[in-house]
Amino acid sequence: MVLFVLALAGTVLAAAARRSCERALLAHSAQEELQLKWSALSARALCLPAAERLLDVAAAKDADADAPPPATVSFTMTLGGLSCDLIVGDEQAKANVNLLAARFGDAVMSDRLQNLQAGQREVLTVELRPGGSPAGVIAAVPRRYGSLAQIFGSKPPTALLPSGSDEHGPVERITCWGSGQVNLRRADAVVVRQTLADLVNESEFDKLEKFRRIVPGCSVAEALKTMEIPESRAKNLRLLLTDTSHCHSLWLVAHGRTRDWFRLEVAQEGDAENDAEEWTFLW
């Protein structure tokens, strides 16, 4: 009888211990989820409204006469008890997939996406999966591509994450958000070349790039003037270029005890040709 009671007590204690461990794990998971939620809200509220200022400060700290001002800035913070890597980016410093598709068609655009990845630490295979442009949304360019998965397929977030350094990451020159206009103040030469393809010759492009190196952060009007092209052609280029940005992104990588969370936030300000929109992607 004593042995039976001891065995029964051991079984009950083991079951109670198991339930206690399960509840502790659930509580810990819920705590991390809550911390992640508030970390994401805090990071978004802090970084996206101040994206232009953060990028300008980074440009002032790292002035390089041979390169445009940086299109991304990265830093690390502790938010909600989680260590977080943050990368703020100018989406209009990248070549817009929807604009390239509208100008050249999907087949040619696919080749241009490969060209945009030239010299990068990793080249992603282009796997185009176009969709329909959202109904009821005012956009300067039809948005048939609204996520990176429609361009590169089901890639892990680590393959899409910007490097945040001088070495370009896989998608630091490619975007599917924003008006389509490229910010001439920050865009890489490869981005400008692919966006203006068939509209400028090599001599004109060379003049443009030389002027951008001499006058970092130049305006579109100044750049077009130095190219010495007819007004009819300059008008077409003004449709593709800008010197201000209204679409910015925020990558948040939160490091937990047992896993990492990845979150991409994109915010576009509204204007006469584009509705204000926001996108959130989670991994």
C-alpha cells in the first residue's frame, strides 16, 4: 500500500511539474510577444517619421565625394527588453520594380533586376509573380508587385535584409513601393542607369554621374541642366527622377533568447498622384 501511494504521488507530482513547465513556457512566450509588439510600435513611431533626418545625419557623418549620400542607416537599440537591430531606408533611392515593368515589360525587367544586383555579396534568383494592381488606390505607376516575395520567391529574411554598410545587400537597389521616381540625391549609379535606360546615352549619363560626384545631394534641375539635353527629353526624365523622398522603410530584427523576429515596415506619404499607404511584413 505504501509503495502504491508513493508511486501515485510521484505520478501526480510529475504531471504537476509538467503542467507548471508548460505554463512557464507559455508565460515566457507571451512575455516575449508583448515585448516584441511594443518594440515594433516604439521603433516605428521613433524611426519612420524621422527617416529623412536620420539619413541626413548619417550623410553628414560619412561624407564621401565619390559616392551619393547613404540610402540606409543602421543602429542597435534595446526596446521593450529586447535587443533590436534597426535599419532605416529610403525606398526612393532604389529602382522601382513596378516602374521598370511598366516601361520595359516583365521579361526585360527581369534582366534589369539581375543587373541591379551586380557586385553584391549575394545575388538572388528573380522569380516574378505579378498580381493585379489594388483597386481603388491612386498610384502613379500600376502596382503589380507589392512584396519582395513576388520578385524573389520565398526567400528567408536574412537573404533580403539590407547590410546597413557600404557593401550592398541583395535588395538595397530594388523596391516595389513608392511612386517609382528615383531620388537622385541618394540613388546608386546602377539604380540611376537602369531607371533611365533608353532615355540617355552613355555620354549624357557620364556627365550626370560626374556632376553628382562633384555636387553631392544635387537637385534634379541642377543635374538635368549639366546634361545639356533638350527640354522635351528633360521633361521625360523629370517624370522618373526626384530630389525628395516620400517612401521609407524600417527593418526591425529583434533578438530573443531562443529565436529572432524579423519585421519590415514601409510607409508612403500621400501626394497628388499617390495615396498614403503602409505595409507590414513579418517573419
